[in-house]
Amino acid sequence: MLSLGDPRWKELQHAYGEAAGVPSLLQALAASAGPRAGYEEEPWFSLWSMLCHQGDVYTASYAAIPHIVQIASEATGPIDFSFFALPAAVEIARQTGRGPDIPEAYAEDYRRALERLVENVSLHRNDAWDRSMLLAVAAAQAVAKGHIDIAEALLNLDADWIVKINSGEFD
């Protein structure tokens, strides 16, 4: 896993350019892994914006995901749903052609991180889960098992779609 102090972060790209600032966001995330109060709360707001911007991903996305998965595995108590949703969204984007190839230097760590998502689900199985967490967990498991289309559908579900599916209303 690329060390947070490694100068190679400057060689990686996120949505707005050079990824040198991503390690400080990951450090902030490690210091505060609990559920966030709102979608604009940092560091998640910036991580999402930089690493999975409007469904596109970047080389820094692949280097950051192992850190995000590691932080979730070390967190005690409830964690934010983005620990599952962001890795799932990054892999969906990658698999659907919305990002560059994974640089070889980060490919194995990235692949292992996706596999560890299932373990992280187990580690946090006793936490209270709201609808967002449940859908993110299910999407992360789908990604970890290679079911990209199902993961994407899960991340796109909202209350309106759930009502339509359950009532058979497909306009």
C-alpha cells in the first residue's frame, strides 16, 4: 500500500489535478471514521469529490481505496456508509470504462482491498445500519464478488425505486 508520506502521491491524479493532498484527507478520515452528520461533512465530501467525481475515477482513486478499506477494518464502533459505497463506486466506474487503468504499482493492493470489503462487512455486522449503510454494504459485497451490475443497481436504489419495485410499478 502506498505510504501516506510517499512523494508518488504527487504523480497521481484526482478530479482536480495532482493528488498530493489526498494523504491528509485519509489521515483525517482515520481520526474520525464514524458516521457523518451530512453529505458535505469533511473529509468524505472532498474524498468523494476528488476520487469519484460525477462517476469518473482517477489514478489516485486506486491508491486511496486500500487506505479507506484499512481504516474501516481498524475502526471500532459504527462507521460511515462511504467506507463501503466509495470503494464500490470506484470499482463500478473502473469496470464501466469511467477511469484509467490501474497503475501496475497499485493494482495488487487495490485488488486485495476490494476482497477485504467482505471482511469489513463482517467486522461491522453488529453496528446499527440505516438504509444507506445496508445498500452500501450490499453493493460492496457485490463488487467484491465481481457482480458489478448488481452493485451499481444497489447504489442507485432510493426510496422511490424501492416502492416501485415492491409494488410492480415500472413506467
